[in-house]
Amino acid sequence: MLWFRFRWVYCQLDYLGDCLPSRIRQALDELPETLYETYERTLREIKSTNWEFARRLFLCVAAASRPLRVDELVEFLAFDFTAKPIPKFCEDWRPEDPLEAVLSRCATLLALVNVDDSPVIQFSHFSVVAVLS
């Protein structure tokens, strides 16, 4: 399972890239041992204020019948699902930078890729689906 190791290394480097220089040694000592533990750490580190939005993005990517473009996926962040009886679309909830809004909520779990010359969002690796299910 060499691809798991490459994915694990990629995630660790991404994590370490966000560390302040004074924190790197401690972060190295705390690295998860497996890819699944790494994904679990990533999920735990999603801010509680962003968790519902991240969950919504994961569900949309998982359930879509085709890959979604950033501008399509980000629309799901502009719905108030607490509105009753029908969710309400709130245009002023649309983020100014859709790509940053999507990828910053989900760290290394989602990725921007080109499919048929069109940028779409998908799970960054097929192993992510196993952790989220």
C-alpha cells in the first residue's frame, strides 16, 4: 500500500507547513502514525464554527452524481437549513472567495482538480471517503 504512504506524507507536510517554526519539532513528535489517524486529526481540527459548513460540503461532494464546480458547491454554504419549513437561500452568505471558502473549511480532505478542462472539487484521495463514512 505504497499510495497510502505517499498520501500520509503529503498530509503531514501540509500540516507542518502551517506550523510556526518554533512549533515544528513538537508537531513532528505528535504526528499521527497512520493515514486514518491523520484524517481524524484533520476532522478534529475543523473549527466548531465551520463544522456544519464542512459537513455540508462533504455531503454534497459524496452525493453528487457528477463532480461539482466550485461555484456550484459554494452555493450550498449560502443556505439557511434552520429556516422552517423550507431552507432559505441567503445571497449575502455567499463567500467573496469561493475557492478559499471551500478548501479552507476542509483542509486536505477536498481538492481542486481539472476534469474535462473544468475545475471541480472532489475528495482529495479515495481513502478520504472511507474515513467519512
